[in-house]
Amino acid sequence: MYQIESMKSVYFDNAATTSIRPEVLEAMVEVMRNIPGNPSSTHAYGRKAKGLIENARKTIAKLLNVSAGELVFTSGGTEADNLIINSVVRDLGVRHIITSPIEHHAVVHVVEEMQKEYDVKVSHVKINPCGSVDVENLEELLHESTEKTEKTLVSLMHINNEIGNMLDIDAVCALCKEHDALFHSDMVQSIGHFEVDLKATPVDFVAASAHKFHGPKGVGFAYIRKNSGLRPLIFGGGQERGSRAGTEAVHNIVGMEKALQISCEKMEEERAKIEGLKTYFIEKLRTEIPEVKLNGNCADASKSTYTLINACLPIPPDKALMT
């Protein structure tokens, strides 16, 4: 009923979403079939559901080298970004946000709302011609903010979801620490595809989404460094240790746990395979379409994710809009 009809189809849009691994689907079905309890209930059924959630929290925390209490399960990366940015302004007194004009809309639009609602100052770091963040300009903006003693948040994505450029996240962490600024990174495109150690890379806040690493849609998490002082964005039943109200989707959380486990276990093997496909694809593009242009740093393996290619084909603009 839902199958896409065509002679032969190949799915190329993994930056937007990935297919669910069979093992993940099996784990989710098992929960939906056999674990009916509400995780907020105190009876045996509820405790079993709650146990699955807390076990998933511990598993994911271990994979990222953080404590379980620093993870808040959300409906995805967009909610995680909103939770973090709203809360740092409302609860932590941030009066200056430094971001970039090429962030995901989940960051761009919530920053605009903070500017309107709380009169927060917003600065946009310069973007180099290749589409990368100008780290020297970021340092200048942070220096100005320090001189004015403004409580500052830097919000920059780790991997750009359109051109694949990778931020030098360790350099940005060091700059933020030097200037006493908070650092939030949308890591939706990197978690599950790259090794992430949040002890070694001391970002304050992170957003992640399961459907980017072969898990289910509608679930993700926010990493909030302990003792940050953030309050909930959603109020109600006090779930997620008081950080996010609403009955947790147990099957989705278990699916996310399974997906991240498998992605981390197979990361080296799958990365080598996909890097090979990417190299082959670029070579064939350049051979068959010599006029092709590769946008950003996507042809440079040291500066771009292996999961994405952004190419500009020699097609007239009017026809490009119709493809």
C-alpha cells in the first residue's frame, strides 16, 4: 500500500532521514506487544516500562561518555534545540546569542523568537566562501561580549545538514571556555555517525535525533550538562525527572537505544563502506559531468561528513527548479 512504485528506486536522502534498521523495528514491536504499562505508573507493568527507559538512558549516556542524568528524552532534535535555547535565555539569563545564518531552522527560528520575546542580542558569525564558520570572527565576537560582560550562548551545528561542512568543535569549545560562554551544538547529523565523547569535547548542550541514525522518527534527546539550572519547556506530569512532561514513548526510546548501539558498533565498518561509495560517486560525477561543482567542503574528507554530497549540476536555473 505504501510502497513507492517505480522501475527501480534508490533512496539518496539520508541527511533528511534514514530507514529503520530491522533489529530496531523488532525491538520496538517487542515493546509495543509485551510492555503495555505507563512508565509513570507504580504497579509492575509501569515499573517494567520505566526500567526500559532508564536502561536506554544509561546505554546512551555510556556511548556518549556522560552521566544518565544529563540526558532528557524529547520528540526529536527540534524539541531539544527549543528546550535548550528557550531555557538558557529564560532561566540562565543569557542576553547575547552568537550563531550563524546557516543553522537548521530549529535553531534559527527559536533564536528569532528569543530576540522578539526577550530582546536578546543576536550576532551572526561570518561564513567563509566554502560555507564554514569563520572561527577568527567568532573569537572577535566572543571578545566583544566578554568586554561588555554579557551572558552569552554560542549555538553552532557540528555538521551542516545541507553541505556537510564540519565545525572544528574542539576549537569552539576552547574559545567558549576561555570567554566564559555557554556552547550549544545541534549534533543531529553527527551522533551515530562519528565517535562523540562529551567529556573530551565539553559542549554544554547538545541536540540529537534518532531518525538520523536508523532509529524511529519522533524521538531524540537533549544533552544538558549537569548543574546547568535549566527548567522544563513542557509542563504537566513531571516526567523525565521533572525536565519534560508527557508520557514517554517507550517503544521509540528503546528503538533509539538499539539504533545508537548498532550504529556505534558498526561505525568503522559502515563508514569505510559509505566513504568508498562517496569517493566513487564524486569520481563518476566529475567524469560524466565535467562541469559539475561540489559545494562547501564535501569533496574534502577531513572537513566534511562522509554521509553527504552537495553538487551543483550544469542545469539552467529554470529547469533546476523542476527536477
